[in-house]
Amino acid sequence: MMQLAIPQIQKMANTIRMDIINMLEAAGSGHAAGPLDLADIFATLYFNVLRHDPKNPDWADRDILVLSNGHCAPVRYAAMARAGYFDVSELKTLRKFGTRLQGHPERTRLPGVETTSGPLGSGLSQAAGMAKAMQIDGQTGRWVYCVTSDGEMNEGNYWEAVMFAAAHKLHNLIVIIDRNNIQIDGNTEDVMPLETLRDKWESFGWHVQEIDGHNVESIIDACSMARAIVEKPTVIIAHTIPGKGVPFMEYDYHWHGGLIPTPQQAKDALTRLRSLNGKISGDHD
Amino acid sequence: MDMHLVDNIGADGIKQESNRKGFGRGLLAAGQQNDQIVALCADLTESTQMAPFAKEFPQRFVQVGVAEQNLVTVGAGMAAMGKIPFVSSYAAFAPGRCWEQIRTTICLNERPVKVVGSHAGISVGPDGATHQMLEDIALMRSLPHMVVVAPADSVEAEKATLAIAANDKPSYLRLSRADGAVFTTKDTPFKIGQAYVLQQGTDIAIMATGSMTYQALVAAKKLAKDGISTEVVHVPTIKPLDADTIVASARKCGRVITVEEAQIAAGFGSAIAELLSETAPMPVKRMGMQDRFGESGEPAELLKHFGLTADHIAMQAHGWIDQMPQYHR
């Protein structure tokens, strides 16, 4: 299992962003904003935080990562490919007939996906069930990480799981919220306001951290602290910019899932990403 | 085959017990045999009969409170870790309230979670229509990978529970609230996927599931007095259906009535009609709830009111024989 240093993780996140643009363009459909803004978190998880073995997805001692907002599957697939779960060339099969990379992730199709998700609000319950089973078996040194969106907190099922995890003191459960402030019909605070999010979670009995979801060091530190908290489960509210890394998509909820970059837009996005956001340039650009 | 039924079917003094109790015993036994069995409940531990398991194995019993979506989904998460979860509430709430979570996290995900829907049917009684779940058969049989079992009595419920515990598949077990006649014995065969001809006949086949099988047997006794030879087919496994046994009976008798304590729309009778329409086409009379909700009342008076007693079955059989020729296919 590899553990990259911070600059390498940042570079990997950039690579994952390029993979996402390529995947969506090849697929002709899918979700852009969420996967892009989760690239730093997924790069950090797969290349530093998680105890896992890409060559052994069923390794009994592994940490488990549940992606509750399953529509963000492209970022997971890209991270898995780069980590060595399967060949990068398979990424272009996203959403195509016969693919292992289904539009929303399915456990039985792709080893390493851990569980099926897509319908929002149910991932945390599954993650809590996994953590509960570990607790019953007295397993230590293993964690269940659950990435969720903010919009899916509209679902009642989500809060059932929040209450359950606190009641059962599932300190081996760590939630990372992709707080990008968007959902399909608009900004979260216009559609169904979530604030004050920190207060809600604390009152439900969770330990709360808030971080910049694009700062790799912060992500690593937050996860370390989460593992150290033993009286309650931890939630990390990761503030993110939807569409991060692709300037014409950033902050715009329309890129949640209804739009796919046109070939020219994809080219522009990739050029931007390849230049590490303008830091370097090449003759061919 | 000798079905080893009791010898006092139809008698007033026949032993009565709710099939939930059989599930409770079966769950405890399953838990004793396999320490990966866990039980999850949504605030109904006593009435779902999970209490004996919870008492014996407190560390393997998980209370989720009144949260049925979380109930089945936490179950799916535990199954991911190798546990064999039984999750229970009233059928109106599981699968009623959490059908999508069952679909996605248990069926599509292919996790061997056992959903136990207690208090199914109108015999729930005074609680009324909101709690009398009638659509659960339709909901569950439409799901790929789901096994659906409705045991006839408490003895069969215990066997069904043990069988489900070992089948490594998503499964649904349908139970009643009210007491019902205990008419099978420990020697009565039970196997998931198997239907049983409890009584041979030639004029008409009555196919029943769950609580209605006993009523069908009592009806058959009445019909015998009128010179009618009735074949009674007990179908505890609604999915997968035992096509061989069912089609053979249908072909032999040429007339079929089905009975269920559930909506006939997309229910047990529909499953039979679907099968026969493709293999041995004949009219099938489906007895059950005729697209209506239940209401408050005592179980016995509700069953009478909605036409689900042995008398009603016998009357329907007479009518069907008068109306219908025999379709020997």
C-alpha cells in the first residue's frame, strides 16, 4: 500500500481531474462538479490515508471507503485505476454497455467498490452497519470512511444513520462531507438550507471538524485526528469548490450533472489541468 | 408423500399459535448454531418475537429505533462484513417504508439480509388499515434475487427461519400477528422453493400460501361432504415458485383457485396465473383482498368480512366448478 508525500498527492489529484474530464467526454453523460471537487480528497484517501491493497480488494484488515453520493463514481474509479485496482485504459468504458464502471457504482461489478450506491442518503447507514459489525467483532485498527454529499443530507435516512452511529458510539466511523454547496436544482441554501451544519452534527453527538477540502495536508490531519477520537464518531465537513480545477465550471451548480463538457471545453479543461493551473506551460499547448 | 399433518384439522380444539412465535424460536436456534447471525429491530423487539434472541445474544442484537430505512441498510452494511442479519419490523414498514433501500442495498448489492415482515395481512386486527400490510408480496416478489416465503403456521415458520438463515440469499419472511391453527408437525417436509400437495384431488385445485392454507384444508373437508374432490396445494415459497408441482396440479385438476391474505394485484395468485398462462393456460380465480384496504376489527370478523374463510373458499370452489369446464392442458 503506497503512501505518497503531499506534493505527489497534489499531482495525483490533478491527474485524477484529467481522468475525470476524459471519462465524461468519452461517456457522453455523467456528473462533473462533484467528482472534480472530490479529487483532492480521493487522492489523499487512496494514496495516503486508507489502509488498503489494490491487488487484494478483499483484504480482511483493510479500511473501508463507502461512497454514499454514488453519482460521483468517476472520481472513485479514477483513483482506483491510478492506485492499481485495474488498468487506466478501462476508465474510458464508464457508463458504456458491458462496463464494470457502471453509471452508479455496483459492488458485484467491480472489486474494490465495497457497496452499491446512487440513491442518496443510504451510504451512511451501510457504513454504520459495517462499523457496527467491526465493533461487535472487537476489531480495532480498522476504520470505515464514508464520503457523502451535502445535498443528500435532505434525506431522512441520512439522519437515521447519524443518530444510530452516535447512539452506538461508532468511533471507527469517519464521515467526510463534500460541502460544495450545490445540488441539482441550485445552491443547497436555496433549495433546502443545511446551515448551521456544524451545530446540527454536534447536537446529534458527533465530533465535528471543518477543513478546506482541497488542502491535502488538512485532509490528512483531519483523518488522523478523527481516528484518535474514541468517544464518538467523527464528521469532517470538507469545504469544496464545485468543479474545482476547471475554471469555467467552478461555483456553477449547472455542472452538477446535467452538462457534459463539449470537445472544445474538454480540451480547454485538460490544457488548464496539464499546466497545473497555469504554473507550467508547454510548446504544444 | 405423507405430509404428517395433525389429525384434527377443522376441529375447534386445534392448537393455536401465531407464526411469529415459530420465527422467534427459529431465530434463537439459528443464532445458537451460527455466531454470524445477528438480529436488528426497529423498536418492536417483543412483538416481532426477536426478544428471545436479544436476551440470549445481547451483543448480537442491534436496536435501531423507529427507523426502518436505517434498519435494512445497516443490515446490508453488516452483511458486507460477513454477518447474516435478520431485520424485522411490521411488514407495513419493512418492506413498506424501505423498499428502495432493500432494492438497492440488499438485492442489487446481493447481500444475504433476511427481512422479516411481521403483522402482515388483515388479521393484524384492531390497529386498522394502516398496519394491515397487504401489498408486501407484490413488493418483494418483483425484486430480482429476493426469496419470498410465507409459512403456514408456527411449526413451519420455525423451519423456514432456519432454512433462510442458511440460504445465503436476500430473503423475505412474511408473518402474521394473530394466532393461527398449528396443523403441520415436525415431520412435515419443508424446503425453500418447494410446494406441497397436502391433499390429492381431481375436481379442483386450491392453491394457498401462508395463513390461508389451513383455510383451504378446512374448505376441502366441507367440499368432500358435497362430493367434490379437492386438491390442496400449499405454496409457502412464493418466489422462486415450484413450477413443476403447481403446473402438474393445474393440469390434473383443470380448475384453479388461489387464496392469499393479501392484495390479489401482483400477489401470490398473480404469480400462479402468470405461470399457468404460459404453461397451461386456464382461468385462475384469485381469492384475496380485492383492491381494498382493511379496517379495524377482530381477526375472525375481518377475515369473514373480506371473504377469506374456509366457508368462502368452499363457496367459491362450488361456483368455479359450476362455471368452469376443466382445462386439462
